[in-house]
Amino acid sequence: MHLYGLHEGRRVGPVSTVGVTAPEDEAETTQAAPTMTPEPPIKPRLGELTITDATPDSFSLSWTVPEGQFDHFLVQYRNGDGQPKAVRVPGHEDGVTISGLEPDHKYKMNLYGFHGGQRVGPMSAIGVTGEWTVGAPGWELWEGHPPALW
């Protein structure tokens, strides 16, 4: 065996040695020590998505994350005019209230979770906002006259 080195860009050496292998029947067998592979991080997954507390212009979403943790969530839906909307929610939260919705309107809400740049989902749920009625939240904004009577 010859070993060479480099010093200031020039080859130095060689340093040489001679070795003899053992006959096959005398060779020692060595086993590599088992290596401890760290457990891969738990990949988060979405559980259930629920819509509750419908008012004429909002409702609340809540969801479960049975395993892992997400960096953040994104709720996507289309407003009353059909324009896409998105609401970003921090990963440590498990719910959000979506406001600014149209009364008595059906909405499909899509929830995505994001972890390490990867998107998980969507989980979807359909909710209907409430009708305007006397005493409904926000009624005082209309001074007793629902928007349909303007």
C-alpha cells in the first residue's frame, strides 16, 4: 500500500507498507454494531372538520389533528360573489371564525394543513349562514331594517 499526501499543492510521499490477509478459515468475522436510527418525525394528519355557531354573516370552524403538529392551516372558500378567499390560521390553533359572509348562503370550506412545506388535505365541510331576523347578531347595525328592505 502506498499513501501520498499533498503539501502546498505538491505531492508528498509515498509512505509504504506491506500487509498479508489471513487465510479464509482463520479470518475473523466482525459484525457492525447496530445503529440506532432515530424515529422519523410523526407526519401530522387532519382529523375532523366541523362548522358551528352559524350567524347571518359568520360561522365557526373547528378541527382535530389526531397526530403530529402543523406549522399553519389555510381555510379556503368562495365568497357570495364567487371570489376565492383564504384565511391563514397558526398551527397551534384548532379553530377560527369566518366572518363577512352573506346571510342564508351555503359555503364549502376547505381546510389544508401545512408542515415542512408540504400541504395536507383538504378536509371539507359545508355550512349555511343564518337568516337575518330581528335580534340576530348585527341587527343593530341595520337600525331595525334588514338589508332587503332598503
